[in-house]
Amino acid sequence: MKFRTLGSSDISVSEISLGSWLTYSGGIAREQAQACVRRAFEVGINFIDTANVYGRGAAETLLGEVLSNYERSSYVLATKVYFPMSDADRGLSAAQIHKQLDASLQRLRTDHVDLYQCHRYDDATPLDETMGALTEVVQAGKARHIGFSEWPVEKIEESLALAGAARWVSSQPQYSMLWRAPELEVIPLCEREQISQIVWSPLAQGVLTGKYRPGEPPPADSRAASESMSGFIDRLVQPRVLEAVQRLRPVAEQAGLSMSQLALAWVLRGANVASAIVGASRPDQVEANASASGIVLSADTLAAVDDALGDVVVR
């Protein structure tokens, strides 16, 4: 496993990180989730990403149980705040940031997270209030660093201009061969400001593994076939997208890679990307994804990827 520095911090994170969005919030059995976390440690993954809203605390609770078996300094732990935890609890007000972080720490069985992330931007709360509260939790030692996910570029710029506020070290955008929107504005801004990308859905929810074939039902054990995990995949399993992904097969074979390795190495090709978050429902998936670390794609392979995907790419 290779490691990269997270933004301007002193934290080194594994190029592949383990996420818990759909899987560990109830999508798979607890024993499977525990086995996946154990395998992540075995293959060198040190970065675990979660959020309070995943299963309304269920993912954090599970991770708290599993991670209590490991020395706290042996892993980097990230969680998030913003989405509703109840009818009354949501957003990025000062009160919510303090309340939700304390609740997350209790579920995670730790006195601090390494990275506390704003899951989205909160239009209902003044930016200086949000940044003030984030600065307070850093000063209190409850979060070592802060990050944001899917914030508008103008709000990132405004936050960076606030005097005395804690500095962002990470951005968490959706980013993959199929979804390249962050390349336009977010990544260039972050490169200038020493803010790393921690990318979610680098495998486009499994579509870039090639397991979904045009005109065929999804595999029975796949995310698309799961009632609890398929809610966000519809756009990605359109026939023209699946046909384009199948054109990646010979590209991967020519490079001597699996489809997953190709997709993960593709997002990691940029120095501003610190880590690619992968979900996993089986330990062997964790191991297969971890094997993408350190792979360098040739210029010919990168050009062949673009040729294969054509106009299905969202830029």
C-alpha cells in the first residue's frame, strides 16, 4: 500500500480507503462488515471514512465496535455532519456541529476524529458561524483537521478568506472516469490551496468493475440488485453507459489490469487525489481494490480510456 499526505496536514493516508456509506449502515450483515474492516487493516489500508447519517448512526456504531480492537494511532478516522439525524437535527449551525460531533465520537468510541467533514454546504447557516464552530472543535482537540464534501466553489473561496478560521485539508467529491466534474473548478482551486481530494464513488458504484452488462439483469449479489443499496445507481446503469464501460475491457487487459484496478489507478493518477474511497461487502473486494495502489497508467492507456468512454463522460 502506498500513502499520500492529506493536504497541508501531517497525516498520511492510504491511497485506497474504506468507506461505509451503503454497506455498513445496514446494507450487509454485521459479520461481513467486520470481516471487511479486518481485511482492510491486513492489506495496509489505514483510512476509514464514515458519516453520522449512514444508517442514522449505524455505520459509526459498527465501526466503533470493530475499531476498538485496534490501537487508535494505527488508523485515520473521518466522519461527516450535515444531513438530517432527526426532524430537528440537521445542517451546519454551531449547535449542530458541536452536538453531532459529540454524538459521533460516542458512537465511534474515541475522543477525536482525524478529519471532520461538512457533508454538504448549508445555505441556512451563515458561513462564518459554521467555520467558527469547526475552528472550535479543532482547538478543542475533538477533530484534528476539517474537510468539506461537494461544496460550491464560491463558498470554498469565501471560507478560505475568513481570518482565523481552521484551514481545510480535504475535499470529498464524486470523481471517476465517468464523472469528471471536479476537474473544472474544484481540483484546480484545491491544488492552489493545498487541499487534497478524497474521492467517493471512484468505481461509479461498481459499474466500472464491468459486472453490469447491457441487456442483462444485475448479478444477484450486486449493489444494483439490492433494495437497500440501489437507490443512487439508476443513471449509471443506462445501456449506453454500460456499453461504453464494456469497451474498457480490452484497455484493462492490454495494461494487464483488472477493471477495478484500471478505474482506481485512473483517479489516483492526479497528485491532488490523496485517496480513493471504496465500499466493500466482502473481504476479497477489499483486497482486490487495495491492489490498485501504486499502479501508474501509461499515456496510451489514459488515451484509450477516453476513446472507450467517449461522450458518456460527465465533465
